Amino acid sequence: MKSVFLSSLFILSISGKTSAQEIVKRDPLISGFIGQISSDTLSAYVKKLVTFGTRSTLSNTTDPKTGIGASRKWVLDKFLEFSKKSDGRMTAYLDKWTLEPDGRRIDAKIEMENVMAVIKGTDPTDNRIFMVSGHIDSRVTDVMNRTSDAPGANDDGSGTVAVIELARVLAASKFPATVIFTVFSGEEQGLLGANYLAKKAKSENWNLVALLNNDIMGSNNSNETNIIDNTRVRVFSEGIPAFETDKKVGAIRQFGYENDGHSRQVARYVKEIGERYVDNLEVVMIYRNDRFLRGGDHTPFVTEGFAAVRMSEMNENFLHQHQDLRTENGVEYGDLHKFMDFEYLRKNVAVNLATLANLAFAPAVPEDVMIDVQGLGNATNLHWSAPKQGKAAGYYVLMRETHQSFWQKKFYTENLELKLPYSKDNYIFAVQAVGAKGHESLPVLPRVNAARRN
Ligand SMILES: [Zn+2]
């Protein structure tokens, strides 16, 4: 049996037939979308966001020109403008609620709004949702300051304009699954908008398969050095899911699945698909949920049991985050447009687009993925059933050594089982469903049962 390493992009075909899946190719449709992402447009959007003065969640919600209310209305208007290209499939709205003072970061009753745009999937039987997000609220040094200029160009103007640009480019797209674009409020006051939506998604049983959260992703240097790094972007993901029960953690320990939680699988997918489509960019997986001393809007979703990751620039410049605008000893503080790199931001938006589009075009994950362990032996037998949504043209069985971070081999088959001459004791396996045009689902690790199900 011949096989080759994944990095060479060739894949072993088990059937012996030549198929599109033997060589991983870019889908020209996705590449076309990526070609429409514009660094000039991203720059113009950030400039516009800065004109609202402050976007503190505690700032004015009714003034037509300044404050968070006006900024949210502007985003809504952009979404509504894009929806005209969508044949009625894209809708946009403000998801509103009210919060009372909490003795912490809310000192008065506030009107909250998340800005939402939804591209409904074309397949009425497909309830899967893929979501991308950023947060519109900004802050200065004092998180309770509701009046001083807080440009928030990068934190999180970058994530906000990423979401707007993705909505612009994808508005007319036809995915079988639903894609949601979310601009959160209240991140700096304690992840308020994300908490609200994560709880809603949970209580309404959304089939939210993955969330890509973008926060601080458009600046290319750290405050300690002048080294420019615009060829790497970080994706943060947790390992052992926060919501796992003790029983599940026992199984994770037994089978060595501690590096394979749902969010970690999404991160690995972002790396593979992002690097497939975006040139001159490396996606760096960070094996932790977030940075020290900081939080992000993916976390409430992780806590509710959804797969969610955070995308952030490689190096952060803390002189340009959460700072009053000022110059001290010749050093300029503040989160300003001029400190950003819009070509770098464009690439990071492209990683989001490639991941979202590949997921939303792909069939759902294979069901009932099992690994046979009835007998001792040095081969591995995997079997599964077809996905519930979408049509699989075939399947990839992924394989890596237990100490490796990334999938090393990928076997293509059109059957619902595969026997491999590799010992299940020495490798981690997973199965992806693949559509006719090569879009892969997220991978599913096999459950281990002595008896075959179904
Ligand atoms: Zn932020």
C-alpha cells in the first residue's frame, strides 16, 4: 500500500480509481471570493468606525453620529445593503436586550444590541450553522469611561470589519448550510453580548457547528520590538473541553484524546484550509483557550459546549490597546488606524473566508464513526455511516502519530469502512465526509466499542 505525507498534498486513493480527491485543490469559487476581499475596503471600514468617537458599551446609544448606538446602526445598514444582492436569503437585524447595573462593569441600565446578518442555507433539511464574529465595543484605560475617544481600530475594529467584509463578499453565495455574521457588544464589559448569544443558541438548540471569533488581528508588531510579522496568525483553542463530564474526561484520558476536543479540531481545520487558500501566511495553533489576563467572545460558546476558536495577530502591541490617547516621553499610545497593516488583515480575513466557505459547502460530519476493538491485532478497522445533511462523495480517514499535532496521512475512500495496516494502538484516527467538489467536513474521532453499532 502506497501512501504519502499530507504536506505534499497528495492523498492515497484506497479504491484505486482516479478521483478529484486524490490531489487537494483549491475550489475556484472559494478562491474567487477570496480575491474580492479588499485591504482598501477594510481600511475604509476601520476609518469609519473610528469616526464614532467612542464605541464604549456604556456610551450614547441614541445619538445619530457618535457612540456605540450609531456605530451599530452603521453596521446594520451595511448588512442591509449587502442583503440586496442575496435574493432574499440574507437578513440583518439588531438583537436587542437590556442589562441592569451589576456592581462590576455596568454602572447604569444599558440598551444592548448585537448586530446580526444571516445567510440562510439553500438546503431546507440542513440546520447546520457556521458563525463568524468580532466585537464592536471599544475602551480606553478606564473600562468605565464612556465619553473619551476610544478609536478601537484594531481592538476590535479589525474583527468587526472582518465580519462586515465577509458579509459583503459572501452575500450572494449559496451555501447549503446557514452562515451567521455577528458583531458583538459588551466584550470589554465582560463578554456580555457573547454570553447572551451563547445562552440563546444553547436554549434554542442551534446546531452551531463552529464559531470563528476574530479579536485583534490587524496589526503586525509588538510593543517590545520593531520586528514586523505579517506572515503568521494565531488560532487559540482549548484542549479538554470545559463542559466535559468526569465520565467523558475518563474516556479522553483512556484513549489519549486530550488534544482532540471539538475546538481543537476546528483550529486544526482552520490551519489546513487557511493555508490551502491563503498565500504567504502560516496559521499558528496555540494550545490554550486564550492569552494570559485576557478574554474573548469565543469563551461563552466554549462554556456552553460549542466548538469555538479565537483568531488573533501573531504579536500584540499593548501600547495600542485599552489606552487613553496620549503621548508620553515621545511614545504615542492609543488604538489608531495608522498602526494597522491592512494587507495583513486582508490575509487573516481570507483565512476566515476559506474556513467558513469550505465548512458551509461541505457535507455534515459522518455519523456513528467507530473503531473496532473486539480483538487484538495490528491493523485498524474503522466504519461509519453517511452524514445526516448533505451528500458525501467520499470520506477521508485521517491519521497521525499520537504525539503529532497535525494529521500526517489522509486516505480517501468511497466506502463506509476502511481497514488500514496501522495499529490502532499507535495512531489517532478520524473521519471526514467529503463533498463532490472536495469540501471536507470537520473530522470525527471514532468512538470505541467492542461491538459494532448499526
Ligand atoms: Zn477585543
